[in-house]
Amino acid sequence: MHELTRPVGAGAVDFTALKNFAALRGQLRVSFTPRCNIACWFCHNEGDVPPPLTRMDRSQQPRERALNPDGYLTLLDALMGAGLKRVYFTGGEPLTAPMARPILEGLPQSGPDASYTLITNGTRVRTHRSWLSRVPLDKLKVSLHYFSDASLRAIAGTRIGIDTVLDGVEAAREMFPRVELNTLLQKENAHEVEQILDFALERRLPVQFIELVGTDFNEARAGSAVSADAILHYLRTLTTDEHVEVAGVGQGRRVFRIDGIEIDVIHRNLGRHHVGQCGTCPLRPQCVEGFWALRVDHNGGIQPCLLRDDLRLNVNELLADPDRLVSAVAGHITSFTEGTL
């Protein structure tokens, strides 16, 4: 697939699509690195080559790095100034990136209705506690897809023990007022899902259960995907407090409350948010998400769809001019939502 190039800065720019995306709580997902110290089989690496594939075939490598910390901060400041509110820092494992510290320490003021969330596998949280405790994050989200050494090894291909991950959760709780968990439903952890839920409830941590997003990278093990039906049934034995939320972007979710703790399930049966470009997309039959996030990668690319790296917009040359940068992103979203890319 080719990287999209398009003229920018010419003529008036319609910011409606960008403003609508922000108003519907669309996410800006910012990847610090495609590298990770573990290798979960289902990893989509925000659209880059994931660690499991690189381990199997060294000829397949992620994109080269182009953004430095100043570039990240310029981009964040510009896009948040344009109205984007919900920022999620990802990877790979973001805490394996040396630039995580200067970026997180230098974050622009988020504002009263904006938020910064770091998504981590938990294994490096305690290691970076000295500086991580001082950064202006609103939330830390730990991926807890396993609850034993055996399932951790089967899912993530690592000899790191589950105690390290669970200690990362505890370290996060010591530092941040809000810590959440997320768990991908799969055959390898189906016997541990209720234990993960109990762990969360005992610590009063919100947890999200997620059905697999299929990509070319994980199709060889697509048979490991598990429906959310079992956890939905179990949650209904614990509470009658259930409702459905459809924010206008991405997939709908079923939200449960147990003793005031929110448990939500990303359930594909609730549909997804497709826009203009999706109507003619050849990958639509396998897409379970629709348009819900703008993804920024370490190479300086921004793309509105996980499955379509040919729709990436490279913004490296625009970082020196934030106004042109925002205009380019707004125009790109407009073209995507109108189906004219």
C-alpha cells in the first residue's frame, strides 16, 4: 500500500468533521514506539508491524522513527488546540520508549474537559515510578489479558511472571487517582476471566472486556477469539444495573455497575460507526470498529483507520507550521468522512 500524499494549505478548510469527531468523544491515540518487551499474539500495534511478527521474521520491521519529543508535543498542542480532547498514549509498550518521559513531562495543559491516559502492560510501571508519579496523566490503563504465568506465557510469549504485571497494577494505584484494566477475551484466558473480574472488584478498579479486532497480523490465530456472551451472562448474575452506550464513534458497549464499579463490555453485536470512506472500503466486512480514533505513529503518520495504512497522512513537514498541520488533519478527516480520499 502507498502512503497517501495530498496538497495542503490551499483554499478554505472545513473544520466541521474534525469538530464533530471531537464532540463525539473520538480518541487521539499516540504511539510512542512500536517496540514492546512482550509479544501478545493479537497485537495490532496501532497499524504498524507488531512484535510477534518481528520475532518470527526479522525482515519485517516497523516503520523508522521520525518524530522526536518536540515533534510529539507540537502535534499534541496543535490538535488539542483544534478541539481534540481524549488522548491515549500507546505503543508497543510506551514505557519502553526513552522519549516517554520528556513527552509526558512536557504535556500541554489538558483543560477541564480533556484527558490524558497511558495504556501499558504494567511491567515497567514500578521501574519508572520516580518520574511517572509526577506527570499530568488523568488515568493509567493496564492491559490484563492473563492471570497466571501459564496464560501470560501462552498469550504474550514471555517469561516475565504474572506477579510483575500485578505489581504494576498496584504501583499504578499508588500513583494515580484513576486506574483501569482491560482484558481481551480469548480461549487462552477464558478460564481466568472471572478471576480478573474479582481482582478488579476487590480493588474497585473499572475493567473493560473486549472482543478481538481481527487484522492481517493476527488472522493465523483468529480461532482464539471468544465471544463476549459468557461474560455478559456472568455479569447479569451479579447485577441488574446494565445499560447500553453508543457514543457516535466506534463500537457500542454494554455498561454494568457492581457496587458502584463500572464494568463495560465492547460487544460487536451493538454495531459500529462507519462513515463515508467506509461505504466503499473493501475491508468493511472484516471491520468491527469503524471510525473512532485518529492514530499517530512514531514515523509522523496519522491515519483514521487501523486496517488502512494507505490512508496515512504524513505530517512531518507540517510540524513547523501548526496552522497548516491542523488544516491538513481537518481536511484529511473531511475527505475520509465524505468518502473522497
